[in-house]
Amino acid sequence: MRIDRNVLEQVAEHLGNYVYMLLDPRTSVPFYVGKGSRTRVASHGLEAEALSAVEDESAAEHSRKIKAIHDIRLAGFEPDIWILRHGMGSDYTHVEAAAIDLLSTFLVQPAHGLHPLANLDQLTNVRRESSKGHGIETLANIVAEFGAPQLGSQTPPLLLITLKPWVDLQEPLPGGGTRAGYGFRSKWLSANDRALIAPELGDSVRAWWRIDPKAVDRLGVGHVVAVHRGVTRGLFLIRTGSWELDAETGRRGFGVDPVLSGPLHDMIVGRYGYRAPLKKRGDISAFTYWPKQQED
């Protein structure tokens, strides 16, 4: 995985002390669990065989890992790298040991299209530490987010809406119909075909918010952008005259049409997304307008 040196340093700083898994992409079955540190990433990059220090592995263990990686590469693939936990202190050794015990005890079946947290319903737990930003994620997604360029100021006026992790909750939508929940599903981070997720992502971004339609019109905003973890994820045209008010909550919603290609899409979302502007300290609003000078 070749990335810009500046991006590599940002990723390394973000990871700190981490625990990771290597998966065979042909089966999505983990074959190695290891631990590493920021300095390891900064010095050796993101190659699967170099994320752990040699002194953390026995010679036999290292040899088995290298053989598995070699076999995967002979088949024309690269190992998938998943970060289990990052930003930890000295306890990362215990997390590594717990992950090894877990995967050495329970049967792991091959799976197609596996992504982090793909089987949430398997457990009765509701609270997850990953919601604090240090949970399981593919290294590729982490790198893509840090490598995303800044959203340019030459875009047309936009409404940026930040989506938090997905919440299951059936509720009505503006214009009729219902949605199964709101927020951003973790599997969307790895989606290759954005057209497939656009309907549900659009339903998530278009309701319900404390937004003044008059302000949207005054600023000349015609498009809304879904933002998750600071990166643009989807672009939608706001349908003219589609605003609706929920009298009970005072929140509003609207209709949208996805924009999946073309110059505007390339400028605002593109292939990997663009990094949205940081909010001011203390700003907990789910939405903002862009370019920022419009708010002055």
C-alpha cells in the first residue's frame, strides 16, 4: 500500500498503539493477530508483514505469517488489514491476547463481502466502544479518510449534514413512506457501488433537522452533502418545494435526488470523498453551510 508520506505520518499518529488482524481476502478469515505502535507505522509503512516488531514474534510464528502472506500474493491478492483497536496505552498487549484467545476458541466461517461490524445482531449488546472512534475498522478506510483532500471553496453553495453511526428506528419520511433508521451504516464505508446505497443514504440525510428553509433559499443552496467522520460521502439535489415541517418536533425534512456522477459530483465527493471543514469549538449542530464565507 503506497501512500503519501504526509498521510502516512498522520495515520501513524492517529493509530498510536494498535492491535490488528490480517485476513485472507478470498475467505475473509483472519490468519494473524498482532500489535504495533505509531513508530512502527512511521518507520516501516503499512505492509502487512511489517506492522509488528520482529521481537514481538517467535521465529516460527513469523515464518508462518510470511508464508500465509506469500500464498495470498501468489494467488494475485493482498492480505486485508483490519485495525481492532487503536489509540491505546500499554493495555494493547492485553487486547491482542484477548483477540487471539477469542479467534482460537470459536469457529470462524468464510464469508463473502465481510465488513467491520457486519453481524451486530449476533450479540445482545447495545453499547460499543467503537462509537468513541477507536473501534474496529479496515486500515484501507482509515488511510482513505486521512488521504482525502480538503473540500474546495469554489463549490456552489452546499448544505453539509454530519451523520453519526446508524440507529435502527422506523419513522415516516417527508412526502410519504418510512425509513428503517438514520445515520451512516458502517458497511457503506466499503461500498464500491454508491448507486446501491444512495436511496437509503438519501433517506438518512433528508430528515429530520432544525433547518430554516428560508436560510437555505437565501444562501442559494441547491444541494445537500452527507458527511461522516469528517469526509463527504454522498451528494444529493434538494427537490424544489419539497420541504415539510413535523409540527410535533419542529424539525423539517425534504426530498432529494442522488447525484452520482458528473463534474459537480467529482468536485464534492469524487472517488474517495473530500475532507469537510472542521467545526468551531462548541458547535454541536448536525449541519453547516459551505463555503463558510456565506455565514458571515
